[in-house]
Amino acid sequence: MLRYLMLCLLAAAPMAAAAPDLTRPADLSALARGDTAYRFEILHFRSADGKRGYRVFLGIPKQPAPPQGFAALYALDGNALPEHLKAADTGRLKHPPVLVLLGYDTPLRFATTERAWDYTPPAADGRPAADTADPARLNGGAADFLHLLNRTIRPAVEQRVRLNPQRQTLWGHSYGGLFVLYVLGVQPQAFTHYVAADPSLWWQNGLFLSLYAPQWRKQDMAGKQLLWLQSGAAKPENTKAAGERVRRHRAATAAVSAETSAAWRAQLAERGDLHFEYRLLPQHNHGSLLPFSFLSTLDSESRP
């Protein structure tokens, strides 16, 4: 499965967007058109503290379920993904997986405050911390979100469609990619396949590598697969014209050197129990990697 995805990666053409547009409304028209390989249901949930509302866009393939059940692709930032589902693309999927697009109750593609909380792990003291990229947001809710995902959202999905327990994939980009790595490190048995696209290792000045990465040594990851995709293109930016949020984000991303990240990836590659693949994609930047990695993962998961 991953080998096929690698062929797709190498053949891909460059894309233009430098970063995801956090202010653009979500385009959910594909959910209602009926011309894709899916029929969609929208499931609603709330966080345990009642502060966050979720919309899960559940895509059930129109074809009959295979004997072992459908593969499932759980994808973070679910509001930003339906616009990339085109009839011609999904129609080519031989065995489309169930899509579980984990979105939020917002008209926007990205719920910046909510995802900054849900997708980031707790700090060392377990308390909320100001977001490195934007102090107006808080970090630290990944454990609660993982509990909601495993104990509430996934059972609700499994009541509606039969899934193959050996084909359960978690995909995420940026902060979502960080959440993917967090789940693999603290609860590797939760999913079978993990795809992290441009994971935000710079979060909290590299706290993930210092606090969470060492815990991976204690985990049994036998049979698990991790695909790490990293964009390589960067759009030149006029620093003088950049806003404060952009400057703060650039300063934060410099917290973890390329050498430090590479050293940890080398450790992952040496593990005997984890099937780990890393691919640097020079034709993609941070923004273009989001749709490309999602659609490539969807295509990969549709194969036996």
C-alpha cells in the first residue's frame, strides 16, 4: 500500500498555495452532490467540557462492503477536505474506504482555536499552555480529544457501517500531523496505519521531541505503519510586510533544527517493530501538501 503511494508522490506535479487559508469558508458541496463514490451522513458531537462542537462527515461507499468490512480513513481538519473530493477521482477508487472527516461546527475550513487545543498534547505539568504560534489560543487537549474519538466518535461510526479492524488509518497535517504522532506514541494500538504530513514538531519549542518521543521506546508498535511526509518547497516571504502572527510562527518553527528532526527519524527507521517511511517532497509546500497527502492516502487506502 505504502509503496504505491510513493509512486504517486514521485509523479505529482507542484502546487501553488504556500499555506492553508485559515479564513476561507468550507466548501461542502461535494457532500450533497451525489456524484462521488460516497453517500454522506453528518454526525454531531460535543466535547466533554461542552466548549467545542464537532461535525463528522461520514462517507460510506456506495458499493457493498467487502467480507472483512471496509477500510477506514479518519482524517483531521475535516471541514477543509470535502472540496477535494471530485467525482472523477473517487470514481477511480477500486475499493473506497469509509471516510471519517473529523470537522468542527464552523462555516470555515479551519477552526483555529479548537484545533490548536485538540491536536496538541499536554505540556509537562499537564496544564494548558499558550499556543506558540498565537498566544490567544491554548494548547494541551489532545488526550481529551483522543478519548472522545475512541470512546464516542468511533463507536458511532461503527454502528453505521462495518469496518475492517486491520485497516484503520489516521491522517493529519500540521498540528493534525502532530496529533497523529502523539496517538502513535501514547496509544499505538488505536489505529493500524498513521500518516503525518508536515507534523508541527516545533510546537512549544520542540516539547514533543523532548517529552513525548522518549516514551515511544516503551511502546510495542508491532504491525503498525507510519508514513511521514515533509514538504520541501518554501515560498519567499517579505518579512517586513509579514504580520505579527506570521513572524511569530516563523520564529516558532525554527525551534527544532532539521538535524534534530532527522536524528529522531533515524531512530524510528531503526525500530524493528514499526514499518516507517519518510518522504521529502520538494515539489510541495506546507499548504499544497494538505490536499495532496489526503488524496494520496485516500487512493492508497482504496487498494487491497
